[in-house]
Amino acid sequence: MDMTESIVKHGYSLAQEIGDILLIFTETGRTYKILKKYLDKKCEKNDRKDLKIVVTTPNEDTYSFLKNEEKIIPILLRYRNKYKSTMIKQAMIKLLQNNLIKEGDTIVTILGVPRTPGSIDTISLIEVSSNDFLLKFHKFINSMEGIKRLVVNEVLDIAMELSIEGKEGKPVGAIFVVGDSERVLKMSSQLILNPFEGHDAVIFDKRVRGTIKELAGIDGAFIISDKGEVISAGRYLEPLSCTLNLPLGLGARHYAAAAISKHTDAVAITVSDSGGVVRMFKDGEMVVEIDPNKLDRECFIPCI
């Protein structure tokens, strides 16, 4: 038995014993195929029938294969991380978005060196704590109406991709304003010809996502409706002047995002061009700040 198979075997056993979710990361699908041998075995008395098995991958071909498999929940990760802790946090965001975890759950993860296929070498435990900032963020997102929640999650994914990947390998800043589009348009003006005018562009369309990433870095904001329609890009935000309570050191992009969120019912999401930090603003306040390259290790307990 090689090291990968041994880790998968013991990780599965640990999850059966103490876990609520078994979370596996795989690039090629090999790790899952090893696990499948144990899943296909006749159920033993100590098998946990309520154990959720989630298999994540950033590889679209692998994801297509996993979608046809039984007994697992496949999840496609939008980007490849540099560190194990950020891999786990990205997966946790997906688990929260899909309502697969809750406070108090114990997650057993099986993973390896990021961006290196066949490098499985780690079993870890995550305890979903009420103090975890991702859980707090999830509760904030869930306070939104159904379709707007999905749109904000999708825009957040794009922002995280821009933070990790940049554009042509270089950091790129961006601002997205979601919701209350009529009022937002009245408080803004077009800097360039609107590339989305006359197009039925929806944020959930893969081609639209790609277009947004290509246009990221142009001056101005992306304006997106509550239903996910991409209304405009290159929009100069001109909200009314107001007093904002923001951390020191934030630039004009962040102040514009905070101000537009204060004067409208919109949610604004920014990506910093200096450090790639993703921030979300609502009612003039910064409600979340995530650095996808340095997500904290809170509740991340290495076992191997």
C-alpha cells in the first residue's frame, strides 16, 4: 500500500469515527478512485451512513467525471491556490454557499501540495466554530433574498479569481456594484463605451465571467443587477458626499464602493490592485475582508 492509499484509508476511517463531512481535494481524480474502493465495499457496522463525502477539484474534466459518481457531492473550485490552508478555506466557502456545513460540524480533509497532482500527504481537521469569520460571512450572505444571494456569491467568486490569478500574471484591481441598479446608474457616469450594452449578459454565463475577467482593470465599476444582469462596465461612481467609518489606508476605490453602498441598497465588492484583498461593503460599512492569498488558519488543525 503506497502513502496516498494509506492516507485515504486512514482519513476515511477518521471521518467515519468523528467527522460530519469528509472533504477530499483531487486534481486528476486518482484520490477519489482510491476512496471509491472503500465506498464500494460492503457496509460495515461502524460505517457512518450520514457522513457527507465532498470531492473538490479545480479541473473541469475531473469535475465532469465526478458529477456522474454516486455517494459523493462533487464541487468545482474556480481557481488553484498556492497554500493548503487557502485550498481548505476556498472549499469551505463553497460548502457554506451550498448549505453543506453548519456550526458545530467537524470536517476531515484529505489533501496534498497545491498545484501538484498526486501529492496527497495530509489529513486535517476543521471544526466549524461560531467565531470563524467565514461562518459569520455566510450568515450575512444568507440574510439576502434568494437570487441576489446567488449573484453576490458569483461576483465574490470572480473577485477571488482576480485576486489569485490577476490578469496576465499581474495584480489587478476591480469594483463590482450589485443591486439597486437604477439608483446606482443615477449616481454614476460612463467613462468608456459600455461593452455590455445591447448584450444579454448574465453573471452566471461562463463566457460573461471570462469577459469580465478580461475587462478587469479598466477604470470604473461593473454594474450588476439583483438578478445577475451585467448592465455596464467602466462606470465612474459619483455618490453623494458622506461621512464613512472605514479603516485608514483604503484608497478612492474603496471609499467610492462604501459610499455607493450607503446611498443605495447595493452591495459593493472591491479587489485591491496592491495586495489582492477582497472587500465587501453594505450600508456604508465594510462587512468582510478576505485575502485569498493569506486566508487565516483559524480552526485548521493539522493531524499529519
